[in-house]
Amino acid sequence: MSNLNFLDAHGHIQFPAFDADRAEVIKRAQSERVKMIAVGTQAETSKRAIEVAKEFPDNVWATVGFHPNHLLKEWHHDKNEQFGAEPEVFDIKVLKALAQDEKVVAISECGFDLFYDASAAEIQGRVFAEQANLARELNKPLMMHCRPSKGSDNAYEYALNVLNDPKFKDLTKIMHFYAGSLDMAKKLADLGFYFTFGGVITFAKNYEEIIKYLPVERIFIETDCPYVAPQSHRGQRNEPVYMIETVKRLAEIKGLIFEDVAANLYKNSSDVFKIH
Ligand SMILES: [Zn+2]
């Protein structure tokens, strides 16, 4: 067994997709030295993330946040993630109370999802700004979900508009599942952003240019499980241990040695999230 460590920077091990075999999935990850962050998407899934993190304290950490899709009437996310039947009303006080827990390592996921409806930007922006502010108050990283309209960088532009406020200057900013243009990636990198990439880079070519451009020090690998499994499990339920395949692909794209990339990734991501 190798002694490399890994951190799945963004996944949803607390979702019902893992209710039947969560302990086994975490054990598989543990046997390959893969730790994971369970990312909340609304109050209930944030609470569950903390519960799972407490149940598996050596392997799982949590975030709290309110995903922008939960503000829309139409439900664009997998039904699998819902605990209650209805979308909920955003309440920063609820998230703030949850975020006090010592297992909470970031505020996430929050941001802009304009893929289906760009007119949602205004209401999403208010909710995003409150969460960015919570991250600042608690001195925790902000891990964003920004999904632009097709062929656009609009979700990133909106996020930057909020974060341009000088009060957010020292906030640690992480762009989860980056899917914007190379120009926008350059702009975000200049502003000190980190980027996460998942299984999609093992089968889609359109991330290569951006990944080649970004320094490894600014990249984290995630699964976003149960979604978007890498090539060898494409279309199936994703799980944290599969991130190793994505790390291999990252090393390949960058023309670097896998072991070096893996060690670098783990050091950088565990430092940023203060996971040791
Ligand atoms: Zn996610």
C-alpha cells in the first residue's frame, strides 16, 4: 500500500445515495488513505454532513451552505439529495448556528447557478453575499458553486461582483467544479482563487487548457459524489476513493509524476481546509 494521502475536497457522502452502505464506502476510502469533505446544500444536508463527520471523525469533515438551486421553484438537482419534500427558505441564522461546529471546515456550497435561468442571479446574489459574509466572520474558506449560462462566464462575474468588496480581500476563495473560460480562470487565479476539478476531467477534453494553465498549488481534486464518476465508473454512483483516478489524470494532463502531484494536492488542500 502506498503512503500517499488524498482529500476529496467536495462530495456529498451524507446524501441518501449512500444510506445503504455509507460505512463501507468510507472504509474503502480509508483503505486508500482518502479523506473527504461532506458538503451541505441546504440546512438539512448541512446538518447531516456534520452528523456523518462526527460519526467518522478521522475520515470525514463537513461544510454548511445553501446551494443556489434550492432557491428556485423548479428542482434542478437530483431528487436523491432531498431530505424534506419542499425547497426551503434560506435563513443565515440556521447556517451560522451549524457552522459553529468544530467539524465544519468551510462555507459551501453557495454561489450562482444560471444554467437554466439567468434571471435567478439577483435572488441568488443576496443569499450568496450573506454566506460569503459568514465565511469571513468565521474565518473559513468559501467554496463556491458557480454554473454559468451556456457559453458565458456570467455566474463567475456575479460572484466577483460580490467578492470585489474590500472586506472579502483576505477570504480564502475556492471555485468548485470550475467550468468557465480560460480568460476567467486567469482572472480568478490572479485574485488568488483555488479551483476544484472532478471526474469530468477523465473523459472530457475541454478542461485541459485550463488545467495546464493553473499551477498545481491552486488545484484541488473532488468527486462531487454521488455525481459525475470518472471514466472507469462513468454513469454509476461516484464515491470518494474514485478521486485517485482523477488525480492520475490531472498528473497526466500536466505532464507531472503522479506521486508528486498527489503529495502536493494533499498538502495544499489539507492546509487550506485545516484538516490534519
Ligand atoms: Zn456538490
